Amino acid sequence: MEMSHRKTEIAAPDPSEMRVRPAHASDLPAVVALDAENTGEARPAYWKDRFEWYAGRQPDRFFLVAEQRGDTLGFIVGEVRAWEFGSPPSGWVFAIGVSPRARLHGLGSLLFDEICARFRSAGVQHVRTMLAKDAHLLLSFFRSLGMMGGPFIQLEKRLEP
């Protein structure tokens, strides 16, 4: 089976050739490969589950991929969530991945803009995400898009076995 995600050198993403679209089941191998390239861990079962939950079955869930000339170069996943802990409906970005070979050419921004357009169409006025404090690359990326600390504080407790 040929994957649309190739590890060959690519030209800088060209906006006129870039296409962002809803993910298809055939995109899963490329998404798994991109995620593994970025995280160092292949998680095919996780991405299959995420695809089934987010890919096109509900009007408030989004799983998008970016491709250029048949190469899958990135993805973004999110949904509209409402009323948790008194929060008004908001768009939530749960995952974003861009091939390291395609970074610094606006692809992540394009993916973010595309999902934000879908959030706006769903009637929300805010977009949120949650990151680990040491995820410096992602923190820098989201801050460059104008995101900043929001009105909620995440709390955590370790559960002993």
C-alpha cells in the first residue's frame, strides 16, 4: 500500500498548490506517520479511534489534512465543545501536526485558519487548546497565532495504583 506521506525532500509549500480538506480513512497511514515523525511514537489505534470520532460524521467535529501534490504534509483535529465548567461554546484544537520538512512556510497557520473558519461557521467566538508546559514548539506556534492564557486553570492529581 502506497502512503501519500513521503519522506523525500519537498519544495516549500506553495499556497496555490496547498489543499486543506476533511480527512478520509485513506489518510490514516500518513497521519500516523506524521505523528510518529513528530512524537517518536507510532499510534495507529489512537488515530483510528480519533478518525472515527472526528472525521465528518458530526457538524461540530473536524479532522482536516493538508496536502500538496498528493503529499500529506499536515493535519489538525478539533471540535466545538460547550458548557464544561461554565464555559460558553468554544472551538477546541486537540491535535496539530506538520511535517518537519514543511515547517516555517505557513502550513500550520493555514490549518489553524481553516479549522477556525469551521468553528466560526458553527457559531463560536473563541478557540482554545491545551498544551504541556514543556511543549515549547507548540507554545511558540500557538502564541504566534495570537493565542494566550485563557480564563481557566488546568488542575491535576496523580492517581496512585
